[in-house]
Amino acid sequence: KQWYQRRVRGNIVLYDCRENNPLRKVVLSQKTNQIAFNPMEAFNFTAACDDNNLYTFDMRKLSSPLNVHMGHVMAVMCVGYSPTGKELVSGSYDKTIRIFETTKGRSKEIYHTKRMQRVFCTHYSADSKFILTGSDETNIRLWKSLAWSKLGPLGAREQTAYNYDKKLIQRYANHPQVKRIARHRNTPKMVKSISKEHTVIRSAKRVKEENRRKHSKPGTVPRVAERAKHVVSEDS
């Protein structure tokens, strides 16, 4: 399969290389900057959009995305899949890089530096251990896909301690304190302030929608899932 996108209205158009006419088309609410296909699940792809989100679709059903990956506070410029197909990395106009699991909407890792500017391209290495990024200040950076992993061979005791710590984290993953530590990440001041502002805006929209629903006839203000809010139309 081959894809083609029109950036004016946020259209994503899917083509078959053997045919002239498009197979399917989906129109999103904002412009799509880049698309990446899952290397292990050929029907799934992820779109990086101007509305700060990434959307993972199954090309057989474009009416609603499989997942909405949220966290960036500015337009998402690029996206790339790991060779395993279990993770994806995104770069944004907010000068950060986020790593998502394909099945989850919240990023598991965020990278940033003082000198790095807007990120326009991201790519995984063939062994999934490293991430390469290109940013606006004309630099290419190399990151570890697992921030706390050690480079080079591990000794027997180091490997045993690493496996033991990993098992402990998995066993107590649902403990509130462990969840808080695993979820916490230091973010730039600008990203943190904009994120708080977006949280206030989303909360105000929810309150307004609930008030409209309370003062309207039953059924006139339906509840719309978050995954369906951003898809304008679908054509097959």
C-alpha cells in the first residue's frame, strides 16, 4: 500500500499502487504533518497532527482511531515506529520528544534539552535501542530508547540486579507510590505552564457541555467519545 496526504484540510488518502483511484479517505479536524505505518501490523498507521495529538488508525475502519496519543502541547511534526511495532516516538514544536506504547494514550518517556529547538524528524535504530532526532538548530541527536539502560555488556551481578529490580517494578506496578514515581517526568517550564492551561480549558469545556446537557431535551446533546471528536468524515 501507499499513502498520500493533502495538508490543506487534514485529509489522509490511502492508495493502492496498482490502481489510480484512492481506496479510502479520512478528514481530520487539523492538518496532518506526517504518517508512519506499523512495521509489524501492516493495516495500522499513526498520524502526527497540528492539534498536539497523534492518532493511530486501522485502515480498514477510519471512522474512529484505535488510540489517541496525547501529551504534547504544540503541533506534532513527526512520528516513527520502532522495528518491534510496540512503541512509537514523536517530535513536536514544543521542543520535546515523547515515546508512546502503541496501546496507550499517555507517553511513557519524554526527552528534552536546553539547546534543542523544534523537532522535525525522528527515527528508531534497527535494534530499537536508540532514537535519532533532527531539530531546528541543525543538530542530530542520539537518545537511548530506554533511558535507564546501561550501554555495553553487563556483568553477572549487574544483570542479576537489573532483572531483580525489573521484577520488583512489575510486581508492585499498581501500588500508588510506585505508579507516581513511574509516571513522574521533569518537563520544561514552558511545557508545564501550557499543559496546565490546556487542562483548565478542557475542564471548562466539559463543564459547559454538561450544563448544556442538563438544560436541553434528553438526547439532544449526545456524549461523544474522545476518539470520535477529531474525525470530521470518512469516505470509502
